[in-house]
Amino acid sequence: MIVLNGQARDLDGQETLMGALDALGLSPDARGVAVAVDGEVVPRARWASYELAQGAHVEVLTAMQGG
Amino acid sequence: MSEQQVQAGSDTLTIAGRELRSRLLLGTGGFPSLELLAESIQASATELVTVALRRVEPGGQGSLLDVLERAGVGLLPNTAGCHTARDAVVTARLAREAFATDWIKLEVIGDEDTLLPDAPELLRAAEELVDEGFVVLPYTTDDPVLARRLVDVGCAAVMPLGAPIGSGMGVRNPYNIALIREAVDVPVVLDAGIGTASDAALAMELGCDAVMAASAISRAQDPPAMAMAMRRAVEAGRLARGAGRIPRRRYATASTSDEGLADFG
């Protein structure tokens, strides 16, 4: 189980960042997207190999109208 | 600057070495549709627009960035909604990752009703982000001392408020805005509080180097028309500032000489 954008999610054994992105319908080359795990930025170059710990808080953010 | 310079676009604004021909920054929040946002960007002639960072909605991302890319404008990500230095710093790092820009409009909010900045947290976040190589443009109060402190830690510009965000109350303390202009040697961008074109003109007449408008345009009944009005107000205010206004007097000063005045007996 991880917490993905505020919601508890079970990734069925795919507890990787790619699994989390896939659960949001994002491809690894999605434009204008950034990821933080437990408050730390994970650069895009590390997405493919990044394994998520149980209970990891994953935030996947993108551009919204604002300011 | 002269009218020719303003018209020809040679009266440029330089922030952290980047030249901008438009002195109007546009917030993208509050537009009823992306079409109206695109039309307003065009009417405003802005070259720099703010964007926020929010959670990805499955199937929803991309279109805003497409619109902004087509418009050919630069992105100024913000940290809107952050209440602590830590949140703002992490958000800025994420913005750098997402949009490949070191520029950040730093907002650290201290009060829900007024959305006024939290000065100590703002200063802390600014210092940390400058150390990390960001070009920091802090949204700040109209306090000249805080503005100077922000510049002391390395901010590339300061963005004092005219009035609370989205309030449309204009420039509530013109004396402080003028003091800020004198207190710092980086660009001053009037941010927040603009309600209509005359507010933007006043900010420029007070010596601001640029104006940022969001709600005043996006929530106007006709956003593209208001965007055009803001563009012209910023130009008019800039010209008036350079032209040098007459001093205020309590009594009339005739503009027509009495010399040669007829005497009808």
C-alpha cells in the first residue's frame, strides 16, 4: 500500500514509481510532471528504477491555472 | 523612456538578465476557459505568465501547457497555497523539475482570510531557494523593510501587494509602494489587488517596473478586453512616470497668461 496524491492505493505488487504513474494514466515521458516521494523530489531520470517503500507518500504534480 | 521606445518595445524590463518587452505579467488563474486565457494572453502582449502546481488528475493534464506553449510565453511557476517555508521550497523544486525553469514566484501565505504573506517563512524560503540557484520573485507585503531584506538574501525582484489577492481594491498604500521603489535596486512588480486599468497605471506612475494581474483580467466580464486595457494602462503609467507629473497644489494655477487680457470698461 502507498499513498498516491492523498489516496491509499494498492498497486498489486507494482510498488514502483512507474506503477504509481501508470495508476494515474501517465507515461514516463509525460510533459510538465514532477514527483515527490515523502517530500523529496525524485528526478525524472530516476523514475524507472525507483522502488516505493510500504506507506510511501507519493505526490505527482502538474501545471494548473493559478496565480 | 519615450513613447517611441515604448511603442518600439525597446523600453525593456530586465529581471535576472532576462529581457522582457512587456511590463505586464499575467496570472492564469480564474479564466472561465482556456480559449479566453489564450485570447487574453494575446491581447495583453505579456511574455510571462504564472502557473500553479497541483495534483495530476487522471486524464486531465497537458492542455494548459499546450495553450501556453502555443502562445509563446515564458512560465513563472508559483508556490500558491503553501503556508510554510518547507512546503514552498519543495514546491519550487518540483516546479523546476516539471517546467525546466529556475524561476519561481514565491508565495508563503500566513492567513486564510487575507492571504497575506507570512514574512518570516517567506524570508526563510527565499534564502534557501536563492542558495539552491533559483531566480526568486517573492510575493510580499507593501513593507519596504521586508522588501529590502528579501533583496539582501538575493531575490531577483520583489512583488509587493497593492491589496489582498483577488480583492480588486487597487493600491491601498501608494506611499509604501513608492518607498519600496526607492529602497531596493531590483525590479518592483506590483502584485495583487489590481481591480481595473487605472490601478495598473497608478502602480507604474509610482515607479513600479511592472504589474502582475490575474483576477482583474480573468474574472472581468470580458477578459480579453480587460487584458488590452491593462496593457495600455501599464504603458500609459510607464510613460507618465518618465514624463514627470506636475506637483499637486491646493489652489489653481492658471495655464493661460493674463498678459494682453482685454479690459471691457
